[in-house]
Amino acid sequence: MLATPWICRSCVRSLKRIGFSSQFVRRASTVDSSVNLPPALLERARNLTAEYDELNAKLLNDFDPKIAKRAGEVGKIASAFRQFEKAKASLSELEGLIKSDDAEMREMAREDLADTNKELIESGRNLSVALTPKHPFADMPCVIEIVPGPGGTEGRFFADSVYKMYLSYCANQGFRAKAVQYVTAEGDGSKKGNDGEVALQEATIEVLDEGAYNHFRGEAGMHRVQRVPWTETKGRTHTSAVAVWVLPSFPENASAETEAEWENPESDFYIDASEVKAEKMRASGAGGQHVNKTESAIRLTHIPTGITVSMQDNRSQHANRTAAWKLLRSRIAQKRREEREEQARALRSSVLSQSQLTRSDKIRTYNYSQDRCTDHRPGLDMHNLPDVLRGGETLHKIITSVQTWMTEKDIQALLADEEAAAAVADSKAKKGK
């Protein structure tokens, strides 16, 4: 084990090489001898590893589904902790060999030191990731909502491009997705954008695969576009924006467990039906005589929050009602989760709080004249904008980079929480003396 709380230059280079920000490297360098993990976090890892061993011992004698499930939950932490401890022991051994009287042994130890440092840092990060609590909606399907932001008709045109981009991306990556809602803007129906886009009022895509929420949650936010509209006679670049929301959803066929979740007042997805105002309407826009002559459209309003959902894409009023309730539950659950996360952020340091982005922030810019897509969170610039809008590998690289950035933020939040808890415990201990 290192004798002092520092990170060597080789470790710092390795941290930056595997994606950590300079701010995180500085934070890590002030933590104790375990490179980037505070003692409280390591103690939690030790306790969970011991629990994992006890659970496995019980399962050898008698299989119990609940015990097996818990063992599966803590198994990754136990594995990551053992790899971390192994790397730390190797580093300690090499440091001892460097002090050896044998010159050849010292040289061999120095040659292995850099690789072992890197292994320690990577195993420490893997342990941090394993210890970071998984988002409660991570394993769920998701709903992607696309709504034009500032920018008038040009913003509506780009909303159509974003809608098509996500549908294509899902097809390219093997996600099962379906269009739940696609409503064009009244009055702009005959107009076309740069690439033949339709003026979109709002659209909703449901990604049916479990785990889709975790994959797409980083897409929530304001997507800005900078381009010269084909109607622009003076060649000026216009800036517009599109809002994207990513909400948790349920599998297509609701199970008994899912329906129980809807009825549980403690659940994020619970809605008191008496607090919802339901209205029947005639659908607007294209859709044939049946849609326009019957009141098949449904609008639900959750009175306490003012959240409203309208659904008109199905000919059946029952189908529209079912889809509207499902979307309303998703919006309510997301709002409740965001409120709790905001309360948690308020308890952390101001620096960390300021680094958190919400869905109202500009997260990405699509610049047509420079053939560039920039994600402002990891600070990533990618060219080949047409491939991004086709939902190709360039977009996949951007989404993967955002996922890495979010993981780093989750780790920082975890470290901040542990440090805050340790500070509170230390303060109480001093007052008790």
C-alpha cells in the first residue's frame, strides 16, 4: 500500500487516458492511499464482499431465490473489490522490490510499475462503478418525446430530423422501437425543410427493450441546430432548438407485478385517478373521415402538477386512452425522480451541483455548415453530420461518450456523498467528546 495520499504521474496520465476529467483527477489525488476511493467506500466494498461470501455459503446448502438475487446484486462489487485488492498488493510488492539490493530485481520492478499503476487505477474505477447505485429506472424500456423549441418553423423541421434520427438509430442498433405519436404542426403542413422534413409539432417513440432507459437517458435535453434554411435568401445561419425528453416506460404486456406497481401509492408511477381530468376530443390533422368525425382523441390532465397528455394516433378511443395513461405515468414518475435528485444535489458541494445538467440545458449542437456535431457535456466534436442524422456509428460514438461522462458524474456524486457523510460523522464524534 502507498505510504502517502498521492497519485504518481503515471497514474495521472492513466486517469486522463481512460477518460477522467482534470477535475476528477485532482479530486482523486487528494483522497487516501487507495488512489481514488475514500475509506468509507472501501469499507462498504469489504462489507459487501463479506456478505457475498456468506450468501454463497448459504446457497451451497439450500437454494433460495431471494438469496440468489441478492448474491447477484453484490457479486459484481465483490469481484471488482478483489481485483482492486490484488492490484494494490502487486503495487506494494513492486515498491518493495524497488528497494531491493539486487539491481536486476530493481530494474524488473520499475518496468512493471507503470502497468501495475494503470491496473490499479482501472480496477479502482471499476470498483467505483460497481458501488455506484444503479438508476432505479435503468432496466426499464423508455419513451422518447421530441418537441420543437425556440426557432419557429425551422425548429419544427429539425424536430422531424431528430425523430427520424432516433428511429434509424434504434433500427441500426437492434432496438425494438415504435412510433406512438406523430403530430404535424397545423398551418405548416405543406412546407418542407432542408431535407424534405415535415413541420413537426410533437412526436413520441417507445423503445421496447429492457434497459433502453439507461441507454437513452443521456439524450434528454435541448438539441440545438445551426444551419441555413433553404428559404434563406441572404445565406444567414439560423439557430433553432428541439427538446428531447426520455421517460421510463413499462414492457408492452403489463405483468401482474407491473399493475401492482401502478396501484402502489409508494411507487413513482402511482396516480390517483380522482386527480386526473379526462377529456374526449375530435382528432385534428390527417387521418381520414373516421378520425375526424368521431371523438377518438383523449386528453388527460394531472391536476396537482398540471401535466397534460394528448393522444390521437389510434382510431380506437380505448387504445388512445391506454397510451395516454401510460405516457402520463411515465411523465409523473420522471418528475418525481428529478425532484428527489434535485434535493440530493442540493446537499452536495456547489461545484458538483453546478456541473450537473438538466433536460432544460443545451446538451448538443448540430452545425450543418461545419459538418459537425458537438456534445457539450464530454466536450466531444464529431464530423460526418449526415451519418449522425442517419443514426449511424457516429451518433453511436456520441451516445457512448455521453454514457461514459454520466458514469464519471455518478462516481463523483458517490464520492461527494461519502465525503459528506464522513464529515457529518466526524462532526458528531467531535461534539460527543
